[in-house]
Amino acid sequence: MTTFLDALTWIADPANWGGAQGISARLLQHLAVTLVAVLAASALAIPLGILIGHTRRGRGVVVALAGAVRAIPTLGLLTLLALLLGVGVEAPLLALVALAVPSVLAGAYAGIESAEPAAVDAARAMGMSELQIVRNVELPLGAGVLVGGLRAATLQVVATATLAAYTSDTGLGRYLFIGLKARDYPQMLAGAILVAVLALLLDRLLATAQDRASRLAHSTEGTP
Amino acid sequence: MTPSRTALRVVVATAAALVLASCGSDPLSGDGDDGDAIVIGSQDYYSNEIVAEIYAQALEADGHEVDRQFRIGQREAYVPEIESGDIDLFPEYSGPLLQFWEPDTEARLTDDVYAALEEATPEGVRVLDQAEATDQDSYVVTREFAEKWDLTTIADLAEVTDDLTLGANSEAESRPNGPQGLESAYGISVDFAPIEDGGGPLTVKALKDGDIQLAIIYTADPSIRKNDLVSLEDPEGLFLASHLVPVASENIDDDAAAVIDEVTAAMTAESLLELNQRSVDEELPAKTIAADWLASVDLD
Amino acid sequence: MTWLENNSDWVVELTIQHLFLALAAIVASVVLAVAVGRVAYVRPRVRQPILAAASVVYAIPALPLLIVIPLVLGVPLRSPTTLVVALTLYGTALLVGTVVDAFSTVDAGVRDSAVAMGYGRQALFWRVELPLSVPVLLSGIRVVTVSTVGLVTIGALVGISSLGTLLTDGFQRGITSEILIGVLMTMALALALDGALVALGRLLTRWQPRRRRRARTPLGSTEVIV
């Protein structure tokens, strides 16, 4: 319990917030790493998920692949990538992208698939092109589920982005490693608390986005 | 199938899994209360595990019963277990262990460190003889870099006009032999890049890639020779002498201590380097390397 | 692959340790998540707080959790208990939402007819609700299983042996094939357990295809299958 109080005191100390190694800088770095990883994973997984969800083809293969990727231990992937790419933020970033892809992919195809076949058929009967169907029918209807996938991925990435500090001078993970190695447990716990708070803030933000997106789906229902 | 039978199956399957799992915790939980067996621990460091395995096989050959508790993380994890007597024998390194017990120690040279260590060792624990073999932190540069700036000691780094970045574990940043020590003892200022592999392959790669110019690597690490790196001499004594030294509990009687002393006497600097090299290059398990070495020095 | 030839015994030993650590955490997660999820389902008032707490737990980075648990429980840092408790926390947090969803999928009509047939609360849970929620529950358990098997590896950072030891040891020694074997064996173990769960699911839900078959025949579509 005292460790916990010490950790809170450490966070409350303004002296720990400024400078290149201060909390503000570390928070921003952590946020940046998380955003880049989730965005990169989205650029890869969302189009693929839409394609699978829309055509309903290749689902088995991709689901199996995503399952296999999910089963890769992040620590192992990181060490392999680090040996390959050297120090810097690249190796942890790639490992985080791999961590995020399965969740984003699952959200994307489940979202598109969740559009009612009747609505899709009606749109097709009205003469919409496949691209229009995706954009005007399936995406709005599945947006809630899709954002749900992004939310799950973000939560995982924020907590795991601490590993970026394993090979580079980046993010809140620095406090964990310094604390662990120097047996400064209050500092380590402070880092953990900051990561958890950041994760929860992002989660709330995405939960709101998810609600909005789901409402969007309901308001479009019946329009085609 | 009726729901009740399905439910029954769920229960049975869960129970079976629970039983499986509880059996599983058994072989995993080594508390080391294995009767009179000598409990030997090792760090989570391949070189240290080989030495611990050598102790184990030597004691077994002498008729002692041994319980191996290897790969116990870092010093902060296992030292309390040595102090409490849960672990009887542990291969350690004189300098870092002294610094663990006495962070402000002034001792630097081999014999001073050993004497101070004997002083600092808590009740119920003692250090046996130290070996000639050392495994200590050293500042390392690439051969190319050393030749370009004509470097042999750390002090020569003062002549380097390029920016210098030191790559090492995070804790080095705040320790007296990190960037602060370079500044105060040698007047050399460096940037710091944390790499959390303890001078391992990632650090070596960063050196060769030119991401860092200076690294802290153990002197007994085969990668120094393999990658043609140069350890800089340390005339101001930033790093403590760090000889291989067994830490023993009261459970180690004179007979067992004599066996370990014999091993220690045979453990030359070259031996340790060779053991490490076999692990890294021939990819052999600690058991094989230990057995071969004991045979080579007639202690099997 | 010299390394594998020289160290195959060790790989087998670590795989078994890895399996037991993962199984203990998975089983504990399922039991705990079903219990907590059941409470959340039955009492809507506590549902939001419980689900919020679950996302808090999931947001804690693993490494500090491994350090904090021994401080709280008073067990040694390198005790397998530490790792199993940490992984159980993650697993439960990951699964609890799915458990609530799973109970929600049980048809209200089915529940009512069971009550009408005289099922008590206990019997309703064990004989109707739990078996019928198996398909959704299982999908959640599969995710927890795969992620838990992967997470066991982090124990290696604090000295708890598993296939993760091959990752840290291989890294120290610079033996890429050792790391690769560690990664591949972890994946194989995860996928094998996942396969076993799929098989178990088929066994536990033999009622399901029958239901679908009947549903497809026009005459049987209105039949209620309990």
C-alpha cells in the first residue's frame, strides 16, 4: 500500500512532469506509438475485412491466419524483429501492428457481415454498384461493430506499447524498465498507473465513438 | 441429449481440467525443501547457469544430493532467497554483489573488493574462494572506431570530436559507472540510449550499425572476440573487479566447500570464456558443457 | 537447427510447464468469469461497474502486475502462483463481457418453459442456461486460451520457466533458431488447445445441428427445442 501511495506522490510531483524524460513527453510518445500502430493495422486490416465481409469469401483462411497471428507471443516477435532491425522504435512498432491486426480485422468483417442481407439485396435491386453498397449500406450498418474492433485493438496496444522501451528511449515503458532494474518500485507502479489511465481514457473515447456509430446504423436502417 | 446430461458433461469436463491443472502446479512449485539436498540457484543468464551446473555435477560426483533451482531472474529476485537460506549455493560476481549489499563502496581492485565483500556478507551466508575468471562490465567500441581515434583506455575518448552515444541497460544511466561516472572520472560527456539486453546481441548490432559508439558489455562475452570489438581499459576504476565467486549458506559443510574450491581453482579466465563460447557457438545445453569441462579438468 | 537437436529434451520440458501454467490460468479464468458474468447478467445494476472494472484490469501492463502481485499476496516473485494469478486476472477481464452476452443469447421462451416445467433456479442455471450459452461462451474461451498461452511467455522476464525462457535465453545467446522454436512452439500449443476447444464444443452442443436441421425443414421450423 505504501508503494502505491509513493507512486501517486511520484506522479503528483511537478518535477517529474517536465523535460525530455518527463511524464508529459513520455505520455505523448506513448500516445504516438499507439496511434501509429493502430492506424497502420487499420490501413491493413479494414480494407481486407471489408473485402471478406462483403464477398463472404476467404473468411476461413483469413480467420485461421488471424488466429495464428494472435497466437504469436509478442515478446518473441519483438526479440526476433529487434535482432533483424536493430535498436529504435521500428521493431516494437511492427510487433504492435501484428498485435492489433486480428482485432481490427475481426471487427471489420463482422461489422460488414452484420448488415442485414435484405438491406443489401434491396440496395442491389435499386441498382447500386458493389462499391456503393459497401459505402452506403454495409459500412454505416456495421460501423458500431467496426469501431468496437478498433477499441479492442487500442486497449491491447496501449498496454503493450510499454515494450517499445525495450529497444528505444520511448514511451511510458521507460518508467517500468528503470523502476524494475533500479528496484524503484514506486516509479514502476507510477508508470503502470499512467498507462492504465491512458488506456481507460482512450477506451472511453472509443466507447463514445462506438455508441455514435451504432446510432448511425439505426438511423440509416430502412433508408435503402 | 437432454440438457441435464449436457450440463453434467460441462461439470465433468471442468472438473477434469481443474484436476489436470492442480496436478500441473506440483512439478512447477519448487520450494527447495527437498530434505538435505543442496539447493543450487543460478541467474537468468546462460553463463551463470553453466557455472551453477558445474557446481551441481561436481557435488553429485562427490556423493551429495543436489536440487537445481536455475534461472531465477535478477539479483533483486534471488538474493533475498539466499539470505533466508532457501538457496544454499549460488555462483556470483564479486563486484556487482558487493555493490548490491553496499552501494557506496569505494573498493575497486580484486583483493579489496573480495575483502569488502566478506565484510558485507550478511549473517548465515559466506563467500567461498574467488576464481581467477572475471566477468565484468567494460566499455567497448568497435575495432574500426578504436583505430580511427587511437583508443586504448576510456580516457582516450576525450580526443574523440564526434558525438558519443552510450548504449546500455536503463540502470546504467543512474549508476556511478554510467554517463555520470564518465563525466566525473574522465571528463567525457556522452548521450545515453537505453537498450535492455544487458550488452547482448541488440547492443552489439547497435554498435555495428553506428547507432551507438560506446557500449557496456561483459568481458567474458564471446561476442567481443567474435565481432572484433575492443574493451577499453579503465585506469580510474569505474567498474569494480568482478570475479566469479560462490555464495554459500551454512548448509554447505567443509566437505562440499572443498569440492567447490577445487572447481574454483580450475576456473581460469580462459575457461569461462570457452564455456560461454561453446554455449553461443555450438548451441549446447548447460549440462553437456558442464560435464565436458569437468572431465577436461579431471574433476568428474 | 543444431540448437534443437542439442536441446530437444529441454524444449519438451518447457512445453509441459508452459501447458500447465496456461491450463491453470485458463480454467481459473473461465470459472471466475462465469461466476462474475452471471452476477453481472442477473443484476443489471452492477453490470456496468463490473464491465468497467474488467477494462481497467485489462489495461494494466503485464510487467508491473507481476511485481505487484507478490507484494500483495506475499508469494515469492518467481512462484508460478504469481503468473497464474496475473493471467487469471487478464483472462477473467477478457471473458466477462462474453459471458454476459452468452447468457443474453438464451431464448426467453426457453427459459420460461423451463420454469413452467418446474426447474428451480439452480437447475435452470446448470441444466438450461449454461448448456445453451456454450456456443457463445466457447468463442470467448477460445480467445482467452490463445491469448493466455501467448502471455505465459512474459513470466520468463521474472524467472518463471516456460517456452518464454527460450525467447529470453535465445536473445541473450544470440541464437535465432532458439527464439524461433520458442515462438513456433507457443503458437503450436495455442492452436492445439484451440482445436481441442472446438472439438469439445462440438461434443457439448450436439443439440445445435439438430436444431438447425429442423429449422430448415419447413414443418419443423416452429418446433421449440429445449
